[in-house]
Amino acid sequence: MYLEFMEEYEAMGHMSSTNNKIPESPHYFIPHQCVLRPQSNSTKLRVVFDASSRTSTQVALNDILMVGPTIQEELYSTLLRFRLHKFALAADVKKMYRQVMVDEADRNFKLIVWRRDPSESLKIFKRPYLALRCLMRLGEIAQDSCPKAAKVIQNDLLGLRDEVFQVLQVAGFKLAKWFSNCPEWSASESAVIPLTADSDVTKTLGVLWLPGKDYFQFRLDDSFLDLRATKRNILSVTARLFDPLGLLCPLVTRAKMLLQELWLRKLDWDESLPMQLQTSWEAFKGTLLQLPKIKVSRFVHTDTKVPAVHVYMVSLTLPCEHMERASTFALVPLKV
């Protein structure tokens, strides 16, 4: 899969070969590695380029780039706005970060080394692309001709499917993996491309969304069940709890309390835990197995008769040395 990814990279012109000579002028080689996601339906392997890796001079490319203004809205605000509309539409910009060319003078700072087989000589390639600022600029340019679509591009990329698709298509940004909670949209004759089946699960800004039933869900790979109880493993599992909206606060709080206890005891990273903390960790793992039962409506209903959260009663029990007894938290239905 790694070979196929890199071959596609070169075939599409997203990286180009060089004369295999290290430039005498300032330059930077970017290390790359694969990230495997076997559970993904579309991309099971993704190659990640690490521009934060330091060179022999202890300087990384990311260290010397000018830090510009933040052009994206905060993730928290975007997700909140995503919950305000009855109908939602989401799509990915296909190969977005590989659609915009970088000036030739700057390409020596985006060099990579690659070869198909260990028996071959190392080859040097250039990666000539840049994207995010260009996407925002495209939204600004389209304000006069397609003001509604421009607003969507600059904020959420949700809604106004056809206009958004057409505006982005002009600049080579192709939208794919469409998802919506409205099945009629997929059947529309005016649809530019068909929507994915509404029963599928997708990640929207890192949060699992089930468009067919229109709710958020939380899942965690159960590989943590076999991990030994150490500070390193507990921190690793806790870091997987991605919850920008704070919907799992009771659970995350308990995890942080356990981690705090580990630090107070000054345990080494791979040291076995005392029996009491071992028991706490086992209880915490049991709670993590209940995550799929938590289902939170995406749409925050304006009708006070309809709850915004449906049946998420989950007990989170975790004993702690500094507490006289175990505490239990529960997520309860909320109404607007």
C-alpha cells in the first residue's frame, strides 16, 4: 500500500524527480512514514510527512516558517455551528494539500528521499504543493458570483452542495465522500455526485457522525484491553479520547485524576502500578467499553419538547486514593 501511494503521488505530478544531487543552496529533507487505519473504509494507509523533524543543525522546517494569522475558525465553534442546522452536508476536498503549486524557488525545502526497493539507489524528489490559504482565498474570490457558497467555504463546507462543488472544481479542488442526514439530497437529479449511503459512519472534524440517524458517537479501538497497566499505556489510551465539544467530560476528568495520581507517586513510565491503581485502571477500561452506547444528537433542537440528547445514561465509576468512596458520574438528557 505504501508503494502504491508513492507511485500515485509521482504519477499525479504531486512530487517530481530531481537530478539526485543534494542542493548547495539551503534545503530541507522531510522524513515520511505511514499511518495505518485498518478500520477505514476508504484510506487504510496514509503517508505522513513530518516537517517538524529536526535536522543535523537541530532546526526543523516548521521552526523557520513565518507564522501567519489563524485563518480557520476554532474547531469548537465550527462544531457548535454544525449542530445548529436541521440538515447537514459534509464532504472532503480530495487530495486538498496536493492541489496548489509551491514556487520553484521554495521547493528545495520540500525534498523527500524515496526508492521502490532496497536494491535501488536512493532518489530525491520535490513536493510542490500548498493549500489551506488558497482555499480561503478561493472563498473570497467567489463572494461576488456565489456569495452563499463563498460563506460556506469560508466557514463549514456544509450545505449548498452544487454551488460549493462548482466553485471549488474551478480551482482543482474536487469534493468527495459526501455525507448528509437528508436522504432526499442523494436522490436529487441536480446532484453533482451521489452521496454516500446515509447509514455510513464518517468523521466530521474528528468526531464520529452517523448521518443516517444524525447523531454523534464515540468509539475506541479495544486494543487497550491487552495493554499492561503502566503510566505510558494509560497516557496513550487517554490521549485517544478526542472530545472537542466536552461531551465526555466526566470520563476525561476521571482519566486525568488517575494520571495525576500516577505523577504524584513518581512512577516510571513502564513501572507496574500498585494494586489500588491497578484496580482503578481496570474499572476505567470497563467504562471505555461503554463508549459506543453514548449517542448525542447532532442537531440541537429548537423544540423544547424534544430532547437534544437521547438516552446516554452511562455510569463512570473510578476509585481514587484521595476520595473516601468511589464517585459515579452520568451523562443525562439535556434540553434547549
